[in-house]
Amino acid sequence: MVSTIAHTETDKNQKPSVCGYDENKAWALYSSVDIHNCHPDYIRDEDIIRSYVSRLSELLNMKCMGDTRIIKIGSDVKCEGFSMVQFIESSMISGHFAHKNNNAYIDIFSCKYYDPEIVSHFSLSFFKGRDYTLNVTVRK
């Protein structure tokens, strides 16, 4: 099952439910959230990004494994930004924070079910973005 859910859509049938996840014997859930037009200061500050990971992990009741790794990447303007990775007990959270367009690209891959809409709304609010695009894939 692959679905794309835009911020303005209200059709909950596109999002996998915990029952559907279990019934389909899913191995993992992958979601990617593109947060558009974030507050520039928020995506350019390592401490704020670390705080985001910590709060998101708590919200999803996911146990972090080790420290959040954040590095500045990109030698050209298009790719410049921070990249982040956080291993969690059930897999990982990663992201790239693009300075050129003030977007945040968040990915979560987890064997433990979580609600991708919660991730999207929390991320949009945290980074003070304009809107988001959510893509969800159930992995078997």
C-alpha cells in the first residue's frame, strides 16, 4: 500500500490503521514528510533539531538508541543544510533540512506501528512550516 496524503486532504482511508497494519502482516511502516517553508532559524540550529527528535520520539513512544547525529552537508547552495539521523529501537528517524528553500524532509522507518499523521502535524507545528506532503508505505 502506498499513499500520498496532502495537508489539505481529509480522507482517512488512505492512511494505514493499526488494525490494517496488523491484518496485512506488515513488517514495517515508512513515512516521508516534506515540510515546506519552515522558519529559517529552526532548521539552521542543531539544538532545535535535536529537541525535535527527542520530542518526536517521546510523542511516538519510541526509544532512542544512542545520540542524534547531525552534520552540515552540501558544498553547493542547492544541497546545503543539516542532515540528521537517530536510531530508534524499532529502526530509525532521519531528515534533511534544506537551507535554500527552508524545507525539512523527515523520514521514519519503524517496525513498530505509529501514526504518520501525528508525525506530520507535529513536524509542521514544530518547524512552523506552511504545509506538508506525506507519503506512506507499508513494508512487507
